[in-house]
Amino acid sequence: MFVALKLLVMIIINIKENESIDKALKRFKKKFERTGVLKELRSRSQFEKPSVTKRSTIIRAAYRQKLNQQENS
């Protein structure tokens, strides 16, 4: 039997004295982006076959490698 566990973690931002709301909001947005919640939500919104996922990761890796080679030479 397969059991899926989902961790729910609250993002807590401590606001320092004399810190503007804009800075605190910016820190919150960075932390939220690092959790990958939106990325996972978008990936789950539509089913993608494993072969398609694998192919797209290979294409992305080749593109990054090409950029690194151009930058180094």
C-alpha cells in the first residue's frame, strides 16, 4: 500500500525593528519561491508523461551546457 505524506510548513518572517513592510515582504517572497510550492502546483496542474519529463530535462541540461561552453570560451 502506498501512502503519500505531505509536509505542511509555515513560512515565518520575523520583522526587525524599523524595518519597512516592503523589505519584509521581499524576504517572504524569496522564502516562498525557494520552497517550490508554485513550481510544484504548476507541474501538477496537468499530467505529463515520464518520458516527456525526462526529455525536457535532457533538453534543458544540454542548453545549460551549451551556455556554459560559450561563456568559458
